[in-house]
Amino acid sequence: MPKMKSNSGIKKRVKITGTGKLMHEKGRRRTHLVQKQSSGRSRLDGGMVPIAKADRKRVKKLLGK
């Protein structure tokens, strides 16, 4: 039986921590209007956050886990 391929788009967007949590980058920071924001606001907008509980099962399946 062939191996299941992991989704290459999800691989680039989601990281698995050492404890097994699924983390993703917030989307707001990727806008083209970043230069208008203050640096403090940019810092608050950025960062990794855990994936919602409702989405975990689907994301794990896409990752092949």
C-alpha cells in the first residue's frame, strides 16, 4: 500500500512543538500596509499561536501524523 503524502502547503505553515502542539503564524503581519503601523502594534500582531481545537484533527491528517 502506498504511503500517504503530507500536504506541502500545511508543512510550510504549521510547526509542531516538542510537546506536540500545532503552532501557526498569525496572518495579519503579511500585509503590504505594514509601514503605516507602529512597531509596537507590529509586535503585538505577530507571533506564533496554537491552532484552534476544532482544526487540530484536520491539520494533523494533512501533516500525515
